[in-house]
Amino acid sequence: MDANANMHLTLNVWRQRNNSTEGGFVTYEVSDVSPDMSFLEMLDVLNERLVHEGKEPIAFDHDCREGICGSCSMYINGRPHGPLKGVATCQLHMRSFKSGDTIAIEPWRAVAFPVIKDLVTDRTAFDRIIASGGFVSVNTGNARDANSIPVRKENADDAFMAASCIGCGACVAACKNSSAMLFVSAKISQLALLPQGQTERKIRAEKMVAQMDSEGFGACSNTGACSAECPKEISLDTIARTNREYLGAKMTSSAV
Amino acid sequence: MATSPLLDAKIPAGPLEDKWNRYRSSVPLVNPANKRRLEIIVVGTGLAGASAAATLAELGYKVKAFCFQDSPRRAHSIAAQGGINAAKNYQNDGDSIYRLFYDTVKGGDYRSRESNVYRLAEVSGSIIDQCVAQGVPFAREYGGLLSNRSFGGVQVQRTFYAAGQTGQQLLLGAYSALERQVGMGTVKMYSRHEMLDVVVIDGKCRGIIARNMVTGELERHAGHAVLICSGGYGNVFYLSTNAMGSNVTAAWKAHKRGAFFGNPCFTQIHPTCIPVSGEHQSKLTLMSESLRNDGRIWVPKKQNDNRIPSAIPEDERDYYLERRYPAFGNLVPRDIASRAAKERCDAGYGVGPSKMAVYLDYTSAIERYGRGEANKNNLFNATPEQITVMGKAVVKEKYGNLFDMYKQITGEDPYEVPMRIYPAVHYTMGGIWVDYNLMTTVPGLYALGEANFSDHGANRLGASALMQGLADGYFVIPYTIGAYLANEIRSGDISTNHEAFDQTERDVRERIEKLLSIQGKTSPEHFHRRLGKIMWDKCGMARNAKGLQEAIQEIRALRKEFWSDLRVVGTANELNPELDRAGRVADFIELGELMCLDALNRNESCGGHFREEYQTEDGEALRDDENYMYVAAWQYLGESQWELHKEDLEYENIKIAQRSYK
Ligand SMILES: Cc1cc2nc3c(=O)[nH]c(=O)nc-3n(C[C@H](O)[C@H](O)[C@H](O)COP(=O)(O)OP(=O)(O)OC[C@H]3O[C@@H](n4cnc5c(N)ncnc54)[C@H](O)[C@@H]3O)c2cc1C
Ligand code: SF4
Ligand code: FES
């Protein structure tokens, strides 16, 4: 064990067998936690212990543990990805907590993200939104030389910022309406800012917004909780841009 | 030596520069009506799998794609940081297809196949074009054109990047192309599905058995071809920079059904990772190689120097890479940089609490960039403080997310104090043996991306894995698969009622039941950790015959213990990460044995494979071209039994030399 592994915590963790059973909080005490551990490593330690006791470990999504794949997803004391700004759960370290703290851990709560088990939810709605129009229609082999399309650096940088969304769903989890507007707007903005995205600009906005609505995400009321909790700090400007794109699309086209 | 008759690489005839072009225009085509009747199964949706699935669907094939994450966008490729190479020569610094080819073969220490590498270099430019057309936001200069940087082992700037998130942006590009096809109904996507075996009928691969990880149900999927795009196996070492879920299972099942495994011992230890901080550690974090563009690596000249870095004056620092390799300095290839760091730490010059770390220092880069900014803005009287502020801003723009990540993990601010880094397992050059068409030794079964052994020899150069994954998926397999499928148009639909499907599904089910029924005392995690320790200690950065022989015995003992003392809680018909893990660890244990066997067989040092018995006087790797200039392809015969087949490597276009970066 680590020499400085001296924190003690009380965890209230949401446990739920599957989508058709009810869940509830279960309390666990964990000691010997080192401040250098990541939050998920702290859960690993608890899970090792549960396995040792013959109990089922807590299921949670995770993979890269570098804040980039968007797998990890949980409320920590009521906040998506926990207390730090711009940090995904897997990058949160225990030095952000104090020994003696009680921590509540829950899965995303949103109609469009049904719970699969414990902290694991089904976020495939996001994939379907991208499939509805979150792309440039260019088959492999059709591209011209990359430098034949110059892009203003400011636009390229803004497009990159929007494109850095990791698809984690914290924006939805943070929103009182469970709106997916920030996620959708990040993609619409990225492509609207680039010359490559122009041809399908209108239809893309229309289709993605329509798909978002049909998945059961709520309406956007511009509260801004999404951006505040987004681990990639995707800006609210993207939503403003999407509203412009969408209105523009609505006024000039009849098809949805 | 002579190449085994079982290993026909099918390299097209003709001069190197013409092989691919000629071959491509002569591969049999499948007409559009027939394509609609041919099904292709793609296992994996990383760069290799997503690009292949999207492109094959665009061509008209029916595609089914599988991944074990909840979304194809989360494949491990998402985590790649530094960049992707391409021989565009946009910087006008003398780059060319030949130079990229040459650098890759030399970087791989002359253990890769010339024809494949040349093709890779040839298609590299088209990859950038394709990605830009998809809207991948690469870094750009003020003039609006694409920006480049350098990576290790080369002297040109050919690496394209998107801050420190290049893999993310490339994968999201390929993912959006894939989702577009999903939306059009040409690709059927199976996420949270794990392929657990391949089905072989009359010697041809005809499908897979996959487990729905949410319900636990076993599913049969038939296809005229199966593409294994399941990534690398670095997690055999337990701690690595790979994602937690990365595993060898798909590749290993293919191996056990007849696909030969190429050069399993060729693993890459990356020099710049955040050092291990304690036993709780679940994975290691890479600090991108791009940081070596601007950062300087050093240790104190005095052993066990406990002063803080800023208190160590310039002349008491040993910039050991610049000292040993003046021509390439901090940009030597990864294997060399890693060994040099190990050498310094082993000799007692390491820094930090564990003493197993070296400094990566940005002080002089911050100053240099700050001065540059001051000049650009005509601030000729800028104070050192102002210069530092401006310099930090430039560094932040180039490497901001990496610096943030470092701070998040270590709690130290790398803008103020040098980072501490140490080598960690990162990538596997070895993998399933494939021919020029990317087909394995089982007809109809292909391997793409990190899962195959193909292009990087004994050491991969930075920013070349992304290039290879996308080359395989976008530009190689769409053509080469025609050579096989053109003869499959008469096969018709493949029935999943065939007895081979029955039998394979039964095998998979029995194994799952076995894992659950042992009911011992030890978790899969625990076995994984122990395997990792054996591998790191005895088949890691330095290897020797005695250690490898011991490792093989220890791994066999570990396997026995695994199958008698494993404990998996939960059941088979629900989401059960413990069960998933147990299956993967079981395969890693078998692979570990083969890696040691391969390392023991290769009585030479080359690239990332460093056998302590074979080194030059100044500690450089000593190759034995006479006896080992071959690909070691292992055929699985049964538990702990393999037969070695050799594919001789012939270099007709490159003069072989001792690799020198001095
Ligand atoms: C931290 C890090 C940084 C890197 N940075 C760079 C870089 O800057 N430049 C560079 O060139 N390279 C880099 N690399 C290497 C590069 O990222 C990888 O080699 C490459 O992305 C591998 O792509 P892939 O498509 O082969 O596999 P992966 O991206 O690993 O994808 C594997 C896919 O297979 C699926 N899969 C696996 N097994 C199964 C199964 N049994 N059933 C179903 N699905 C399965 C997974 O779900 C996933 O979709 C980096 C690697 C790491 C670890
Ligand atoms: S916008 Fe932010 S919070 Fe929402 S999915 Fe993307 S990264 Fe996550
Ligand atoms: S595990 Fe990948 S973002 Fe957290």
C-alpha cells in the first residue's frame, strides 16, 4: 500500500441490477485511499474488495482513463464528472476530496439514457444523432489535395474546439430538461465553421435537431448548466450558432 | 534460410514504385450487384476498423461492425495524441515517399517488409486529403494551410496534428463516415458486443461468435470475410498506456483457429510517460512524443541528487540524449530513448520519489518561443517575465491539453517545474501475420491496424500507427479484398446453422461456464497484475535467455493457478465486466508465453527487442542479419505448443546498415 494512503471515505453508490428492476443507494466505507489515486482507481479498490467478499462489483463505463474517450459518466455529489471544472471523472483525483467526506455516486439521469446496470447507461442515442447528419458526405477517394482548401486559422481553431466534444453526455445529465443541445451544437458548429461542411449545412442542422427531438431529449432553455459541467468546456456560443443555422435552415427549406 | 511455403506474402512483381499501382489496377473487381450479396464482418471500430467498414459499405458491400465499448467512437484510437505522418512535403524540407519509406524501414531496424512499407508511404498523402475533406480540424498556420511538426527518428516535418488530440479527431472523422453508412443502412453496428471466436468452415473463415455484453447472449454472425481490427496487446503487461479495455482476445482466437502470429515479442516501450506513482495504479499515461520536439531531457550529473530541479545549475545537468546522439538529440527513435532513460536510472541518476524518472524540461523552449513572440510583436525591450509569459502562451497553444493532463495526474504544474517521465509499454509491432493483401494464413480472415504485424518491423516510429490504421482501412483493404471476394460470389448466403457454428458456439459457451465454475479465491485483476509483473521484469525493455526461460515456467504455473483458483462473481447472462476481464486475462496469459518464446528464439537485439547478450560496446542493439532477418510467424498447435515458420525479409531497395542516430 502507498505510504500516504490514509484517506477514509463513505460512498453512497447507486446500485441497480438492470433496466427492469428498481435501484437504490448502498453505502460503502473505504479506507486506505491515497490522494494520488484517480476517482476510478478508488472505485477499483472498492471493487477488488467486493469481489474478494464474493459480492458483485459496481459496474461503470470507463476505458481510456485519460479524459478523451467519453466512456466514464457519473454524478459525483450531484455534479456530472464531479467537482472540478473541465475534468472528466477518470481524471479526477482523490486529492480533490478530504478524508471523512461522504460522496454520492449515481448514473446519468435522462429518459434518453436508460440505465443498463449500476452506473452504466445506454447512450446510443448520441450515435443515432450523428448518423442522422453529423458528417460530411464524402466517400473515400473523392478528396482533393488537402492544402487546396485553405481555412482561416481562427475558424480552424474554433472548429477544433467544438470538435473536441467527447460524447460523454454530461451536458444532458447537467440539464434540467435533459437537452442534448450542447452535444448536437458542437458537431453542427464544427462543420459549419469549415468550408467542407457548407454544402450540407442546412440539412445537417435540420436532421440532427429532428433526431435529437425524436430520441426524447428535452428542449434547450439556455440555462447554461451544460457548458458549465462539460469536461471539454464546449462553449455556449455553439448553441447560439446552431440556433442561427437551424433558423436559417427552417426559413429556406421545407424538408425536415 | 528459406521462407516457409506456408507464408506466401503475395508481393506483386515489378519495381517497388510500381507494385501497388499495377497491382491495384489488376485486382479482380466485384460488380455492384454481387457486392450487395457479400457480407463482411469488421471486428473493431478504431481507425482501422471504422475506416474499413465505412469504405467497404460505400463500395456496396454489406457490413457488420463490432466493438466492445458502448459506441464505436470510443475505440482506443481516440486516445492517440501526437499526430499522423504523411509524405506531403508541404514544408518543402526534402520529404518524399521514398524518404518516409526509408525512415520507416530504418526506424523498424530492418525487420519489416519493403513492399508493404512502400505502399504505406505511397497512400499516406491521400489519408490527409480524405481526413481534411471529412472536416477533421488539423492544426493550421496563419495563412490557412496545414501545419506540421517533427517526430522521433526523422529529420523532416511531416507530422500532421490536431493539438494533442490527433487520434480523437481522426477517429471522429472515421466514425462519422461509419455512422453515415449506419444511417443509410449499409453498415449494421453492434456495440457492447465482444467477438469470442471465429468460425472456420472447410478451411475458410465464415463468421464469428459474439457475445452481447448486456444480455450475455451468444450470437452467430456469418460473413464472406472477417476483418480483425481489434488493436494491440500492450495490456499483456498490465500497466501500459493502452485503454483499460484493450485486449488480445479477438486476435488470439483467430490465432488459435489457424492464423499465424508474427513477431509477438516486438513491443514498443514509449520513453515519455508519467511514472508509476503507487500500487493502486491502473494504467499509465503517455506524454506525447511531440513534447520531445521542444522539451529537453536530462538527469543530474551526480548520482542520487536530491536537489529540486531549479537548484541544479546548467553545468551539473546531463542532457544524455543530446550527448550520446548529437545528430538526432532528443528526437532519437523511441526504443533508443527508452533504453537510454533506463540506463541512467539503473545507474543511479534517476529523479523523483521513486528515482525511476528523468526530467523533460520546457524552460528553454518557453524562453525561445517567448523571444520569438517578442520579436514578432516588436517588443525589443521585453523583460524576462514578459518573455516567459509569451513563451508559456505559445507552449500552451501547442501542448496545452498535455500539460493540463500532466498537472491533473501528478498535481504539479509543468509550466513551472520540469515534468518527470519514464518509459512505459505503449504499442505492439507484433501481431497477426498477414500477406500483401492483409489476409492472414486463414483464407477470408484479414487483420488490419495494430492487430497485424505488418509495417513497423522491430520498432514503430511516432505518428505512424495512425497512418497505418487508416491506410489499411481506407486505401488498402477496399482493393485487396477483391482478390478473395471475386471468387466468393457463388458462395451464396452462409448459413449459421452449419455444424461449425454449432461447435464453435459450444466451445465458447463451455469456456464461459468453466470460468464461472472455478469459484476459487483470486480475481482476474490479480492474475493480470501478476502476469504483467513477469512480463515487465523478464520480457520488457531488456531481456536475456535465463530470464525468458524462467518467465515461461512462471507463466505456465500462473496459467495452472488461474484455471484452478479464479473467482468470477456474477453470471453469464448479464452485464458482467468481471467475466469479460477473466476471458481476456486467460488469453493474455497464453500470449505472454508465446511472447517469451519468440524473444528467446530471437538471438539478437533489434529495435524494441533488446537481448542483453547481444549489444555493442557502447550499449546499442546488435542485430544478426545473417540469422534473423526474418519474420517469426508462429503456428498454434495446442496448449504451450507452437511451430515456428519464417518469412525471409529481402531488401532490394534499401542498403542495410547498422542503425545510427549519432
Ligand atoms: C496513449 C496513446 C497515444 C498514441 N498516440 C499516437 C500518435 O500520436 N500517433 C500514432 O500514429 N499512433 C499513436 N498511438 C498508437 C495508435 O493510437 C494505435 O496503434 C491505433 O490507434 C490502433 O488503432 P486500431 O484501429 O488498430 O485499434 P483500436 O483503436 O485499439 O481499436 C480496437 C477496436 O477493436 C474493438 N475490439 C477489440 N477486441 C474486440 C473483440 N473481441 N470484439 C469486438 N470488438 C473488439 C474495440 O472495441 C475497438 O473498437 C498511440 C497509442 C496510445 C496508447
Ligand atoms: S458537449 Fe461536453 S458534456 Fe456534452 S457530450 Fe460533449 S464533451 Fe460531454
Ligand atoms: S475513461 Fe475515457 S474519458 Fe474517462
